[in-house]
Amino acid sequence: MTTKTGTQRGTAAPHSGQGSRLGPVARGRERWFYLLIVPWLLGFVFFQGGPLLAVVAMSFADWPLPQPPRFVGIENFAALGQDPLFGRSLVNTIYYSAGLVPSGLAVGLALALVLHEPRRGVRLARTIVFLPAVLSGVAMALLWSWVFNPRFGLANRLLAMVGIDGPGWLHSEAWAMPTLILLGLWGVGVNMVVYLAALETVPTELYEAARLDGAGPWRRFRHVSWPLLSPVTFYLGIVNVLGAFQVFTPTYVLTGGGPNHATLTLPLYLYQNAFTYGRFGYAAALAVALLAFVGLLTLAQFRAFERRIFYLGSG
Amino acid sequence: MFLVPPRALVLVLFFLLGFARGQDPVRLTLMVGMTPQELASFRPALDELDAAHPEFVVDLEPVPQASFAERANARLAAGTLPDVVRIEGLAAQRWIRRGAFLPMSHLDGFADTDLDDFYPGVLTPFRWDDALWALPDTASPDLLFYNRAMFDAAGIAYPNGTWTFEDMRDAAVLLTRDAAGNTPRDAGFDPTRIVQWGWNGSLTHFWQRHLVQAFGADWCADALCTTFSATDPGVVRAARWWADLVQVDHAGLYDPYSGAQTGVPGDRFLAGAAAMGYNGFFAVGQLNDFGTIDYDVAPPLLGAGGLRHTPLSTNGYAIAATSRHPQEAMALVAALTAPTFLAETWGRPGHAVPARRSAAGSVIDRSRPPTDQDAILTAMEVGEVFHPFTPGAFEAYGLTAGLFAKMMRGDLPLEEALAEIERVLNDTLADDRVP
């Protein structure tokens, strides 16, 4: 009771025009807040914020290790425009994201809708679907390389059983990226779990009201579930796009960017520039370009979808 | 009673402490990127070497081969590169030219090194600016590998030291099979459903200089191969020969590694889908481990003028420029490249061929395949490190591999592809050129 009063007093103060002084309980909570975020804050400053600033600084330099970095102005950024592989890797990354994000959201939502209903074995099914999300990416990638082996793999053997001559999968220029997108869906369990949690928050009386109005399953989903899931879809859309633009493990382990650069994504190209070609300054410029592109894309997502999000109780 | 003055006692103690400290062995760090199999034999051998050298203690820092560049770059950036680094020949120049290592041949302990004992091809990537910057320990020359069972089934005599590229081509056509068992010379042959290839590859990347030299041409226009003349008429003729092997004879692959052409990822010969092809000596160990392919090797094919050309890969030990103990590090490198150590550590298990003539014979083991093991030493004598090996080589490879595939596949007219390859390579390697 005391806590509740304190919280109300503490949060209400700025709005009530009584100054920003907090009550003792709120001040205590504030202290705890700062104390508890100190480890994260330190981690962010030293392991993310610091390196981020260092990468931005490096992008304006030529740094042929072990020689000291040399300031080159915007030379690295100017070189991006002349580099055909930068354009190719950017297009590939967009292709991967455009393929994976919508399908990942759709499959995650579909699985959540199916596994939301209390049926026998549903918990086991949820666990099985989520399991790949906690397994090693490298191990999974190697496993899939066998499944999609054009000559010996399970995928083509199954297709052959129904008379289909399977494609070259990861070894075909046309099929390599679709195959990677297909593999990306393997980690869709995270989307499913978030959707499941969101579905739990949809008030059942809304479904009952819709049912009384004669709405079938599709209309209940279209007019009740889907609008109320829109904040979560928006969140997952942003997080999935961020993740897709950072794709590295499957391209590094399975294709190395091939065949013929068909799966060369920006993060892999960035890695190759840094650690294979030893061009750290240029790699940093690629990282900054990637950051800027993802930042703009996220901003665009906010602009495009923010007003279409329906929050329960928002009127 | 005789009393020692306290001041003298302190001096004696200082002297003793100083003497004791002077006897302390120097601690050296050695970073290597090896396969688990290589490490299994290298680690105990290094322990023995360490015990035999009281002047230093070696801390081995093994790094998985795939992570070697990341680790080494991180250590370079931090200024903590290990005293001695085992480095790939193809990657060495990038580090040497940037001053990561000490010029080994300028160190005192180097004078005793018998450079004539090393195969000539293995020293090349470690030379720069009139100095030698690393000493090689091993090499892996390309040999002609062939699948004996496929030759037997086709009734064709095995390759031998007298075979030329034309002999290879004739056999490759007869050894290529489609899913129905037809060869390219049979009426019903279907080139879209080939299941067995006569030759594992074609002219598929710019490190295959030897396949051009085989026809009396050379696309390297300078000693370091940083200037390309891929449009030279001799090069065009050689490239046409290889393109015909793929497009006309259907007996060679345009993509030996990605698998796009056959659906077999990795090496087709090792997968049992090719009858013959060039491969590094390291494949001997892999094939012997598999034990599923009845194979043998032959010396590199005879080319124009009766000459053999073959590439080799090599590894060597370099001393970090930041090492505080360069002389002791030099002693360690000398021990690691001593003929006895090379013979017992590298020759015996057959992972790679010792880089010194006096130790290379240790790789011969008649109790295991292949039969023609003398071919290995023949290849070592003629082997040259992959050219170019300068800092921009990997980037140049990345930019041109696709062009080679399109050229061999016929997606780009051959002359046009070669002109584009020449332009890209000359642009990419421009910074590597010696003024």
C-alpha cells in the first residue's frame, strides 16, 4: 500500500506542477534503479558505446596494422561508391531481409495461433519449435548443409520421392539466397514465443463479443487479434530487420558469400575486408554505412507504421 | 670469529640474485594455426624441443585455423603479437610489408642457416626488401591425383610421369560419364546430368598460373605477378583450351569448389565424383583417412617444352617486431626448422612435406598409399608458391573468381572475360607493385 502511494506520488509530481522532488520511496527506487543498471551501463559504455565510437573514428582512417592509423577523411566512404561488391552485398542483404522478415513474422504468428489453444502436447510442441533458438548457430548451419546437399541431402531425396528433381540449393546462384532464407526460418521460435505472450494479453471478452456479433474465426482474428497484436508485430518487425541485416553465421559457415557472390551479405563483406584483406578502415566505413542504413530503415519503419499501431485502451 | 661486513654480504646476495636471474630461461610465445591432427603430433614434439633448449621456455598458443587472422590482427592491434608466429605463405607479405615482423636474415642467429637446403619455391613468399622474414617448415605441392577404380573401369592406363596435358584431355573425355553411363563421345550423352567428371576443374582462378604456363604462356608480367597480361595471345590460347575442356568436351568443371555445377560441395575428387585432377599433398592424408577411394598420384603433367609447373602452399615461422627476445626467438625458429625436427614432426605423420631437401625424404612411406611417392619429391623440386602472394591477392581473388566461372561456363565471351580479369587484377594489385 505504502509502495503504491509512493509510486503515485513520485510519478505524479512532474505532471502536477509541484516540482521534480521525489518522495523517499521513489528516491529509494530510483537509487536501486541506477544501481541495478550499472553493470549494463558499464557493459554498454565499454563494450558497445566505446567500440561504436572507435569504429566511426576508424572509418575516417587507413589502418594497416601494425602501423598506426592514418587519417584519410572521407576516402573510405567515397570508395564505397566505386566498389561493386558493396552494392552487391547491400542488395543481397536487403534480399535476405525482405525474404526472411515477413515470412518469419507470418510463420511465427501462425505457429503462435496454432499453439495458443490449450491442447494436449502443446507445451512439448512449443518447446520443440523454440529449441533451435537456443542451439549453436554454427552447429545448426552445418546440419542444414547436409540436409540441403544437392546430391546426398535429405531435401532432394524427399523431393525425388515425389518425382521432383531438386535444385542445387546452396550451390546454385539462383537458389543459394532462398535457401538461406529458408534456414533463417528455423529460428522462428522467438517470434512465436513473443506472439504467444501477446495473445495471452488479448481480453477474452473481446472474442466473446465478436462471437456474439456472429464473427467467425477469420473475422475474430482480423478484427480482434490482429489489431491488438500490432504493437508486438511492429516491435518484432524492427528487431527482425535489425537481426536480418546482421546475418553472418550462415553465410560465413555455409557459403562464404558464394557461389559467385550470390550470398555475400554486408556483415560478411565487412568481415572479409577486415580480416581477410586487412583493410580495417574500409571495413569500419562499411560498418558505419550498415549502421546508417539500418538506422534509416528503422526510422522509416517508425514513420510508416507507428500510426497504424493499435494500443489497447488508446481509444 | 671472522665477521662478514654487512655491506659485502648485501653485495654478494645481489650478485647471487643477479646470477640466478641471468640463468632464468626466456619465455617465448609461439602462435600456430593448425588442424587438430597436426597439433596432435606438433605439441609433443614441441615439448621435447623445449626440454632440449634450456635457454627458453615456449608457451604454445594454438589457434583454430579459421580464427587465425582474427586472433593475429587483434594481437597486432594490441601490440602483443606472440614472439614467433607460424604464418601461411600466401598471407605473409601483407604482414611483412607493414612491419609486423623482424627481418630474420638480419639477426645474428640466422647466419648458420643453410638456405640452399630449402626448396627454392618455399622461400619466395617470405622474401622482401632484400631480407628473408620467415623460415618455412613445410609445403604442400600440387600433384596429379587419379582414381584408379575409375581408370580400371574405363580400361585406361594410369597416368605416369610421361603424361602431357593432351594425354590428360583424351583420358578425361573417356572418363566422364552421364547418369546413363554415356561418355561425351557417345550419341546419347546428356551434359546436364554428368555424375562423373574426367578432370576436376579447369581454369577457375588467377592462382592457376601453372595451367597457363603449361601451354608456354604466362599471364604474370612481372616477378611478383602484380601486373597481369591476361589478354596476351598465348594466355588466350591456353584459356581457350581449358574452356573447350568444359564447354566442348564436357570433361572439366567450371566451379571446382562451390558445387554449383555438380551438386557436390567441396572437392569433387575427394567426393569420388572426379577421375583425376590436381590437388595439394595434404589430400594424401585425407584420402588415407577416408580409405574409401582407390587412388594414386603422378608427377605434375608435362607442359610445353617438356617442363612441369605446379603450385605449392607453404608455412613459415616469423618473429614479431615487438618481441623482446629476438635472438632467443631466432633460436626457437632455427630449432623448429632443423632437418631432424622437420623429419620427425612433419615427415613422419605425412601431414605436409618438410620444406628442406634433407628432411623431405622422411615423408616417403611405402607402407601406405600412394604408390608413386617419388612424385611428391619431384613436385617439390618444380613447385612454385601461388602467384601473386602480395597483400592484395585475396581481394583480387574475390573480385575475379566469378569472372573466371563465367568465362569457363561460356556466360562471357572468353576474350571479354580475360580483358575484364586483366583490368580488375591490375587495378586491385596496383598498390602491391614495387615502384
